[in-house]
Amino acid sequence: MYVVAAIATQLPDDSPSSVVRTVTAQLAELKRQHRDEVQALRQALEAAQSENLELRRRLGPRHTTRPETS
């Protein structure tokens, strides 16, 4: 983790408060990265679902599959 090294070099003091600040900063960065990744995945999913819907519409109603009933 590059963030860890960057923050650790900025805080030479190993006091409990500096450790808490370091971990808090790392957590904030990880949360931001996670939020960005989730947003990108949601956008990709939305695009794929839209494309899937468009392809189903092009095929027409007789090519759509129906779930089997017992």
C-alpha cells in the first residue's frame, strides 16, 4: 500500500495518536477507493443490462425464453 508508506514517512512519531491518525487516513483512502470501484462496477452493470435489454428487443418476443413450470 503506497498510502501507508506515504503517511508513515510523514509521521515519524510512534505515539498512539500518530498511529490512530495513520490508520484513520488509511481507512479513509480505502473507503474512497472502494466507493470508486463500486461506482465503476455499477455503471458497467447498468451498461450491460441496457445492452442485454436492447438485444432482447431486437430478437423479438418469440425468441425470449420462458421459465419452465412443473
